[in-house]
Amino acid sequence: MVDLKEITEILIKKGKVRGRPVAVSLFRDATPAEYQPIQDTPCSIIRYAMDEGRKVYFDKDHHDCLVGVHHAGIVPGRKEIVNGEYLSHTSGFFSWEGAARLKAGSFILPPGMVRAIGAAPLDEVPKGVMVDWVVVVANPHNAGNIACCRACQDGVLPYAEIGTSLCGVLFATPWQVKNIVVTFGDFGGRMHNRIKQDQLFVIIPTEFLEYIPMLFKDLKVDVKASRIMTKPAHSSFWQKGEGSEEKGEAVVAERERPATSSLPFTMEWDDEAKELMKKVPEGILEMVIGNAEEFAREKGHTRVSKKSIQELMEKLGMNLDDMI
């Protein structure tokens, strides 16, 4: 049994997700009293829980989009929705065949399986309410880490959907594929959830939540050991070990980093920033220094500082302490 509060803390602090992770629950019988109905698009329940901390639900009487309740199996889809005419007849870029194939290939829940679908902040799920899956929004870097937590443990890659209706991906795909799902969402779904250009959705079925702490509690790579295992015999890496793999291992494990005075700086750096560069793998050191100096100049700084490097990492969706 996973600790939902622990998972929430890890996803926020380590996964850098937007707002709060969202617990999605399929209500097969009565809707819990703690959840309030919405008169909005079904997919927007994610935003209400993620950004406003609300516990909400939609059903056949409380919604504002027939496409969403169709994919949830709550209301039978109209002909125009099922065959895609609501796309091809209202736009100049969808052909009838393209829209029809798109909708025919989209998942829906079995009709009548659920009466309502609810969303709540993951760390505030009411007692007795079962969580079917968790939805988070993050930038591609962090979304990739979260989505691959299962692959790290059992080798199963996440399932991805691109271009399909967000409501179908949010409310039916995880049940159908029984896997972690990554999606951009469609234009309407992104708009209703106020998704920024650099944000993706990741959907994690409850049975895979245990993989989150396994990944994020030790999200580091032994770069030196990795290079020993992956560098070919002709690599200059081994020349530092006098042509011997055994000596190479010893050199990589024990050699001192180059003095900061020998690093390829082209502008002033403060001492803290220089010390950080000693922890960067040699193979990418020149690139890291160049990126740090370019960012500092763009920001009008006369020198590279630890703060400017942290700002650069945050812009890239990375955490300095986790990376080095």
C-alpha cells in the first residue's frame, strides 16, 4: 500500500510537477459526498484539483461537453461524435476519413461501467475513496523521468498518445492499456486545463505508484563507471589510463579534477560556480561552461555565479542538486 502523501511530496519536490498531483477515481456507484459537481468540460476536473485544490466530479447531469462523457462511457456518443463529424464538419483541415479514423481508434470506457468520475488532490483523497490513477503536468524533462519509472523496474515503456481527445486519454486509456500514459492532449483539452507550451500530461495507474520513490530517491548516475562500461577501445578516455582498461578504471576513480585555472572560461566566474564545474563529467564540461556563460550574458550578468547556474537549470526544468 503506497503512501499517497509521500508520493505527492516526491512528485512536487523531485518531479517538479505543476500544482498538486491529481487522484482520479472512477465512481461505479454513489459519488462520495466530499466531491462537488462541475458544469464544465469533463477534462477540466484535472485543473480544479491540480491548481485549486478542489474535489470535483462530472456525471451525466453535470458536465459541459458530450465528447468527454462519451469517452467516459457515461452518455452514449452522438453519431457526429462517434464518427468524427464534429471535427471534419467544423474545420478546414480534417478530412472526413481522417476524423473518422481518429475517433474510431480512440479509447472509451465500457458504456455504463461508471456513473461519475472524480478528481481530488492526491494528498487529500477522502478516506475510503479508491484512486484509479494519478495525473500530473510537468515539462518534458520531468515528465520523461516520471513516465519512465516503470521502465526502470520492469522494462515496460510508457504508452503515448498524440493528437487524440484529452478526455479519452485521461478517462479511458489508462484503464484500457493498463500502463503509464504520456500525452500532449488536444487543443481543447490543453486550453481547458490552461496548459503551457512546455507542459505534458503523465497518467500513472495506482499499481505503478510504488515505482515513483524507487526512482526519485536515488536519481543519480555514476558517470565514471558508465564511461568505463561504454567507451570503445579507441576512445581518448583510455589514453588517460595508459591504454589499460584496469588502469583506466583506477585513473577515472582516483584522478584529481583539473584545476579551475585550466578550465575554458571566457568570462569571470565566482568561486562557488567554479567549484560546481569540478563535479561536471569531463566529457560535457566544455558544453556546460559554454551554456552557463551564454545564459549569464543573455541575462546581462558580468560574471557566472552559482545563482545564475541555478537559474539556467530551472529554465531547463532541471534541479542543480539532483544533477551533480
